[in-house]
Amino acid sequence: MIRIFTDTSANLPSALISRHGIEVVPFSYTINGEPGTLEGKAFYEAMRQGAEIKTSMVNIATFMTPMRKALERGEDVLYIGMSGGISGTAHAASVATSELREEFPDRRIAAVDTLAASLGEGLLVLKAVAWRDEGKDFSEICERLEDEKKRMCQYFTVDDLEYLKRGGRISKLASVVGTVLKIKPILTGDHEGKIILCGKARGRKQALLSLAEHYERLVTDKTALIGIAHGDDEAGAQELLEMLRERGFSGECLTEIYEPVTGSHVGPGTVALFFMGTHK
């Protein structure tokens, strides 16, 4: 039995997590110095009101405790996590799985850095679940993930680059560019899993149109599952989906509001698109 682990950043809905027996390593945050409990619209409203949100890297023990329990049950462990290009969590997971391999030499244990976040990570988790359920071997699943992650496209636009700058997720220069030009930035995840500025658009509609155009240019299968995540902007997410439908997308779309930890770095009004393309 292969037990698939991921983390909060994957942004997968609880129904899918429960259905597929996925274990989620929890991320935490504080809001105005207190443990964070807000979710959804309430969280983003607090951000709009100027609440101070802080996140911290998951420590090694947070990984090892649930993974050890799975290994003790005789299960193999595959962790599929957020990009090491934007968080040290990937390194902590790598250290944890390395130590567990020494403790459980007869079990198969691996950590995959998806070079992605939010539903870019989540879609890869769902692919791994499907391959596991099809009876694919542990090693083959890991190899497929390493190949697929190179084609996971992540394009998004934000209302304010300041959130990404505060969290060290984007360079100061890119933040200044967005501020000075008064434009909507278009961002993507690069081949190292880092967030980079890849374009700009004048106004919200043009920004969403740019995301749709990236999809049309790179997508390999217009029937395949995609993801749209948003920072409390359901209208923007729906508008983007309609643009994709106009361009021939006929598959299912997993639409989710950003969970608080990842959402704190992109901010209210963010709309993000995730899909498999010819390349990142």
C-alpha cells in the first residue's frame, strides 16, 4: 500500500482528501500575533483590513510523526509537496524522508518537490493517486511525477505585489515595476519553482485574458482536469473559466479559494490558473 502525503499548500478540498486517503501535513499561520483560525472570505477580509499574517516553515518532526505511523503500519510513503523554490519546507521533507529510510530500510520512502504550489501541486497529487489506484509501481509513480512537474503550468495575476515581496516570494525589482506602472502583473512558476514576472496587462479583464492565452498556447489536452485558485475573487475565477471554455476547454475545473498560508503570500484578488502544458 502506498500512502500519499501532501501539505496544506496543495489546496485540495476535504472531500477529495478523504476519498483518496491522502494525508496532509498541516501548515500554520498567525494573524496579529495569534494562532490563525480564519478561512475563506473571512481570512481575506482580515487581510484587506490590514491584519498582520505570518507563516513559518514546517519542522522535520511535523513530517516524521505521521509518516512514521504509516510506515509502522507497513505502508510505503510518498510525499508530494510545495516548491522548494519558494519555501524551505521541501528541504525539511527531504531531511525527514532521508532519516526515515534509515529507520525503515525495507520500506519505500520518497519526497517529491513539485516546483509548484496551490492547485499546481494539488493536480500532481491527484495524478499520483490515480497512478497508485491503477496499480503503478512506487518507482514508476515517482518517475512520472518528476517528468510531469516539468510541464505543470502556473500562471496568475495579483492585485498587489506587496504580499509576494513581503514573503520573499518575488524580487524587489519586480515589485517596484508593478507599483510604478500601475498595471496587473502576470506571474508564473519557473523551472526552479520560483515565482517570476512574465508579463503585464492593463486592467483586470486583460490580465485574465492573458492567463487564458497562455493556456491556449501551451495546453496539451483541452479535456484534461485544470485548476483555478483565487484570493476571494469568485467572479474573476468564473470569468477566467468562461474564457477557457471559449477557447475549447471541455474538461473539469477544480476551483478553490486559496488556503490561508499560501493565500497570505499572494493576497486578495489573486486569480491563478494551473494546467498541464508542453512545458512550464
